[in-house]
Amino acid sequence: MLDKAIIQQLAIIVGHDQVLTSKVNLTTYGYDATADVPKGTPDVIVLPTSVEQVQSVVNLARKHGIAIYPRGAGTNLSGGTIPVERGIVLSLQKMDKILEVDAENLTATVQPGVVIQELNNAAAPHGLMYPPDPGTVTTATMGGSVAENSGGLRGLKYGVTKHYVMGMEVVLANGERVRFGGKTVKNVTAYDFSNLFVGSEGTLGIIVEITCKLLPSPKYRRAMLATYSTVEDAGNTVAGIIKAQVIPATLEIMDNMTIRTVEAFAHVGLPLDAEALLLIEVDGMAEEVVEREAEAVVKVVNANKGKLRVATSDAERDGLWAARRAALPALASLNNTVVLEDATVPRSKITDMLLALSAIGRKYSLVLGTFGHAGDGNLHPTILADKNNLDEMARVHMAVDEIFATALRFGGTLSGEHGIGVAKMKYLGNEIGETGLGLMRSIKNALDPTHMLNPGKLIPAPEAHVLAEVAHATR
Amino acid sequence: MQPADQPVSGLGAYDELKAVRAELDKCMRCGSCMAVCPIYKTDKIEAGVARGKLGVAEAVMDGTLALDDQEVMSMLFNCLVCKSCMQSCPTKVDFARIMLALRAAIVRKNGLPWLKKAIFSTLKHQDLFDSGMKVGALLSGVAFRSAGQKAIAPRSPFAFVGKHAGFDEDRLLPALAATPLRARVPELIQVEQPKTRVAFFTGCSMNYFYPETGEDLLSVLKENNVEVAIPKGQGCCGIPVFVHGDVETIRELGRRNLDAMDRSGAEYLITGCGSCGGAWQHEYNEIFSSDPVYGPKAAYWGARTYDISSFLVDVVKYRRPQGKVDSVVTYHDSCHLKKTMKVSREPREILKGIPGVTFKEMSQPDACCGSGGSYVLTHWGTSTEIATRKVEDAARTEADTLTTGCPACMMQLFDNVHRFGRQGQEVKHYISVLAESYRNEKAAQ
């Protein structure tokens, strides 16, 4: 437990109402959206409303050696916000102002607690959008999604969060605030700090302001749904579409297990014997271009023996999307624990990966369904298990080990969009090697020598004596 | 005999907490509820939203938090039970059932707090409740000043005392009717060659606060050749006590209401309040699920209960009104009407079908107004912030009339339109606009 004096000082900094210490509150900030990771219990939750308050909290915490866990809406899937070593949960949800939408420069400047959808709502009257589109777009905060570098369904054509962050203000572990980047399209001044802090998972600093890029919203779109009797045909379609030089906004895949579960759950008229399904949407500013792209897609689907449904109205489009939207809820309804991974492979390995995942499910006798973003190789193998069945959970863990090993074997990565957090930290060295870990340690030690910011996440915590040496050397 | 403190199998969620365990396990902590929870939107803390409350529920069931811990209890009652989270929940967690099961478990363990006990025991005795309301109607002049037609505002000494509970000088509440609805109308309103006979369950708000709305509803049924029974034996639906965990009182009220309707000889049961209608369609079925006598009665009436709008649009195919009502109208979806009774299309269809009415949809029409029955009294600050967003949305439509389908929402909207909304915007039940059109039609003949 933290000293009462520290709680009092926190209350002086942010105001009494913005400091939560009740048992109920400590319980509710002990977890995030990640399944099958240990919960934590913080000492206190602090909800600052200004950058100065964030600085003061950081200074106080540093002085007393208290850990800080920055948190947005807590929707991440890697345990990134769990307070593993007690300390302060720093919830930035009350810093939730959209400071500016600059239609002339196609930028927006926001506080970290702004929900992504709120930014889209503010940009919409200008005909603009913020393209990163994680599944949690209506709940996740900008700060959280920048810290996690979240992706989403439009990654193939529009990229992910890192492609839209142009500048930030960050409070560093030493309590200083630093601004970098800005509204200019081009900026090569200094190191590219934006790309250092995007995806840093709260381990290097606390993001307190973000300037991001906006794009004109596409005016036309065409959605199609294709079903296949083999996974290979679906995989060849993905490759064929790209080869035909069409970059769909959405190119989603579902395996047979997911198709059957979705159909049983939502009754959307999917063929139960289909081995794979693709949801494809092309969009653009000109109707004829979108039409032409849709025609090219139809040709590729037909050449690969796909059965096609094309939406001709918004209602029909919603119908096609309903299948994709139901994927996670449907799978989740099968059991009490949803282990949702995001192992990602080069696009050309999608078919191999899908077949390998299905084999892993069979090998460990698990219920495993895969869906995901075929266009960018980012798959979501999803295992449904009973958390009270220890034998089953042991098999889940073995299967997860094998999923990551397989992704790396195919030249892929541990995480396409969920982040490393606590959930995937033990695999980190397998992808980046000892030298990669060393580089991460160098950066971490330089910016946060006492490892007070989100300890136990992304980068393994050093031994205590190493920490002492680092702290001594940087003093 | 099993000892009293041992869990008894076969009981429902409202008699045995562990019956909700499987429901609780369905929550995958994704936090989708954050997008819609009105309390979370206001407070921005986890304990406000369903995910946080379910986390605490799990801690209670695992034994790491005590059910009757003051903090746990106050968190459990900081919920409007508007069911918005249930609409956006990907795994369809029945949050309301878990929440009410927890509240019922608190009452089983500790009994009702004395204040609630006092209020609810009055409800059990309809005659006492009636006379209490009459006294209230008479005495309201002492504590409240008249603030225009059918509205009252707290007088200054009371306003000063009541400031922290929201009873300040600006507070506008509907005046208690001197004669409640059920005392104004006969038990059976006959028409020539009736299409059918319905029973009208008035609910308390319409009976005591908005009898004119009730009369409008009855006039609309009459215009459509529907015979209406208004059984005298009916009383409170029980939802106001059920949301406080008082399962026994709602059972008692439910039995009395079911008996009253059984004597009505009606084919359908009509409500003009989402909470009451929801009780008939759902809650009675649940609380009487293992009752051999009242279980079947609840099932019978549950299947025959309609909100007045669905009855008009889908059952009797109501006569389109010809009378002109020159008005720009917007509509607020009452939570229990839309999220429990699944009624949202029908009131709009009725409003749009009225000559002269320009219907304007507000942004987020189904966002809660923050009333939550007694929530507005117990959590006035949060409730008012929620209501402010609502009346601002309504104001942006520039509508001169804000309609809804629930008297409790009407009360909340009426007070807050006056404070923070579009000045002069009228608050009405949608049925009153239809009644006005029928009236204008006759006047023009």
C-alpha cells in the first residue's frame, strides 16, 4: 500500500475526486480486455485533466519509486495496461478534448482520452476521416491506440496508426514535456520521435497530445462476399486481387470453423461446407474507378472458383458485413475464455498459415477458429476454452507457443496489431534476437532508467542490481 | 430440510446469486459497453460501466469483495438499468439480470434500508398509496410554487434545503393530479361494435402525474373502435421496487395485477410506459418462472402485452388521422420501450403519419435521458449531466415538440428542457400528438 501522504499529495495535484482508492475501483482497474493473463491490483487510480498534472504525478512517482501504468480505455489485447506491480494507474480518459480539426492542413490535434470514433464524428462534417479502424473504434482512446499502434480492418489500403501520427507531446519519465513533429507533411528534423513513441506501449513516456493526419472520406464503395470450397482457392484470390493491382479497403478472411460458428450464431445465410470466406470491399472517390476495381475483383473470384454475393445497396452491404462483425462474438459465445491472437505473416503465406493453424487446433484438441485481415497477412487465430479446465488451458498455452513459432517460421511477426504487453513478452527474443533485446534495453534505460513507466510490459524488467547500476550511472 | 443459508438448487437468479455465474462468464471484458453507457460517458471511470460492475460482481462471487460492502453497494446502485450496454454487447451478456440479481441478493442478506422499506410498503397497500398521493397533491402547494401550467417548482425554503438533491428553485416537476386517471374513468369504456377489447394498464406515472396523457391514450383507442377495460384492482407494476432488489414486493404487486387483468375479459393488454410494459412482457415471466399458478398467468399476459404504438400499428391497423397538427416533432426512445419492449419503429410511424407534423430525428435518439426512475433522485448530478446531453440533442433538431413513450422520461425531459434545452419546447407522450390530430379532425368536420 502507498503511504497516505502520497495519496494526499496526489489529491493536491489532481483534485480529491480524481484520485480513486476504494476497493471497488482498485478491482476495476486490475484488468483490461486481455483473456488468460493475471490480474493486478493498483494502489491508486489517478485521473489527471492537464499536462501539468501529469508532470507532477510523474515527478512524485519518480521521487518515491512508484510504478505508473498509463491507461486509456483498457481495450487492448496484450495485457498492456494491467498494473502488475501495484503502483499508480494513470487514466488519461478525462483529457478528452479535440483541440482542433484543421481541414486546410488535413490534420487534427487531440488529447489522449479522445475516443477514436469521436474524432471521426468531428472530422465527418469536413468530409474527412481518421482511417485507422481497430475493432474497438467506438471505445478505444487515441492515446491508447497510438501507444499500441493499433491496426484494424482497413490496414491493407490505408495503413495503421503509425502512418497517421504526425506529432505529439509527451511527458517523459524525468517529468519534462517534449513536443515533436507537427502539421507539416514533410519533417525530417531530429530523430523520428513519433515513430519511437507510437507502439511504445506506455513504456517510454506518457502521450499527452497527438497531432494526426486525416484523409478525405471515400465517396463510393462496393462490398462483396465470396465463399470457397478450399482454403487454397481463397488464398489464391487474395494474391490474384493484389496482382490485378486492386488494393481493397477491406479484404477479410474466415475459416470453416468460424463460418459454421457465425452461421449458427447469427443466421446470415453462409454455406456451412465452405472452407473459407472472403469479405472484400473496394472504395474510392470516383464511382467509375470503384466500379472498375469491383469488376476486376469479380473476375479474380470467378477464376478461383469462388461463389460471389455482391451488395447493391447499403442494406445488402450491412448484410455482408454482418457475417464478419459476428465472427468474434460468435466464437466467444462457445466458451468462457477467448484467447485471441494476432500472429501475422507475409500475405503470400496466408494459405499456409491458415492450414497450419487448423492443424494446430486439431493437434491439441482445441476449438480454434481463424478470421482476420487476409489482405495484410494479419490473422486472428481464436481459441475457445474453459478457464476452469486446467488440462485444456495447458493445451491452449502449448498451441499458442506453436502458433507464434509457426508465424516466425513463415517470416512473419508475433503481433500485427495487439502489441506485446505481458502476453507475448516471453516470445520477444525469438523474433528480434538478443541484439534486438539489447537495443530495446538501451532505449528503455536511456528514457526511463528506473523502469517506472509501465514496468513488466513489452520489455522484460531487468534484475534489481542492474536497475540500481543503471540508475546510478544516469544520476 | 436444508439449512436456510445453504444454496437451494433450481431457483432463479433473483433468489440465488450463483444462478448468474454462467451469465457472468460470458463477459469477455472487451469494454464495448463503454460506447453507450450514459454513466460512464459522464464519469469516465470503470466502476461506472458494465464491464467494471461485472468485474466487481466476479470479485463478489469469488469472495474477494463483500456483497454488502458499502462501496460495492453504492457502485451497484450507480446504474440506471437502461440496458444500453446490452444492445452493444457482442456476447449478449444479460447485464440487467446480473445487476438485479446482485441487488436482490443484497436485500436478502441485509433487508431493505428503512427508507426504501417505508416507501415500498406503501405501494403494497394501494388505498394507502392513493390517499398518500392525494395528500401529496394537496400539500404540494406548500412546498412547491406553481410554475406555469401543470408544473411546480420548489418554494424557496424547501428549494434551499433540497438544493443538493436537485430540488432547487429551477426544478420543474409535474404537478400531482388532484384526481388520478383511474378515478376519472370507468372500469369499462364501451364502444359500438368493438374490434376487440383491451385492458389498459395505466402505470403510476400516468395515473398520478399525467392523467391527461392517459385520457389521450383512451381517446385514441376509442377512435379505433376498441373497447377498453381499466381494472380498478391494478397498481404499481413493481419495476421501481424490483430495481432496488425487492423481489418479494414485485411478486406481490405482480400477483395482484395479474389477477386484476384476468378479470378484465380483455384480449390484449396495453401500456403507455416502457417500464410497465417491460414488466408484463418479461419480468413477470421471470419472477414467476417456478410459480405453478402465476407462472402460466404471466406467460399468458406477457404474450398479449403491447405498447400502445405497436398495438395501433401492428395489431388493429389504426385509422390514419386527418386532423392537422402543425408541429416540428422529435422523438426520444425511452430505454425500456426500445431496449426491453423493442419498440422504436411504431411511434415514429405514427408521428410521421400525422398531417402537418414534420418529423426530425435527433442525434442518438436512443441515448438514455438519465431518469432511471429513482436514479434522478439518488444521483442527481450524474443524472442531470446525462439529461443535458439529451435535451441539447433535442434542441439541435429545432423541434417545437419533444415526444417520448414513457412518462418517467417525460418528467426528466420536462425538467431539463426547461433548464438546459430549447426554451418553449413542449414535452409530450407521442400518443398525445395522435390524439390531438383526431381531435382536430373532428373540430374541422
